[in-house]
Amino acid sequence: MMIPLGVLKAQTLPVISTEADTVWYYIKFKNAGAVLQDMGEGANLMTQTATAGSKAQLWKVTGTANAYVITSQNGRSISFSSSALVSQPMHLNLLLLS
């Protein structure tokens, strides 16, 4: 679940950020109370208790509705490596299945 910073509302597709309009989200898993956190270059992502304004916990979505790129305020994007999500300066395209 992606929660826009400061807003709680019904689950919808995320707003795709642009250079002119950036929307930051906390990424929270449906059955957990913690949010996704960028743990640093090359480190596995972890879930942590939400901390207001934490750059490591705020994420924007760029790309297209068929190929998202999710990037933390620290500037690292999510990529998939083996069976673990890691934070790297790479992009992961998330494909929506119909």
C-alpha cells in the first residue's frame, strides 16, 4: 500500500511524479505496521517504524503506469536481486498485469 505523505485515502494507483510535480509516499505493507526504508547503497531494504520526514522512508513513483520506477528521497531506486529487494542506483520496472 502506498500512502501519500500526509494523506490517507482509498487505495488507488499512485500519482506518477514529474520534474514539476513530485508526490512522496510511505510504502506500507497491507498486514504490517512498518514502512519500507532505504538502508543505504547496496543494502537490503527493511521495514521500520515510520518516522516523519525521513528521507530513507519517503518514495516517489516515476515512469509510466506500465513500468514504475520507485525512488527514495535519498536518490536510490528499488531493484530486484535474487530473492531480496536492495537499494541501488538502478531502476526496477514493475509491470502491471491485467
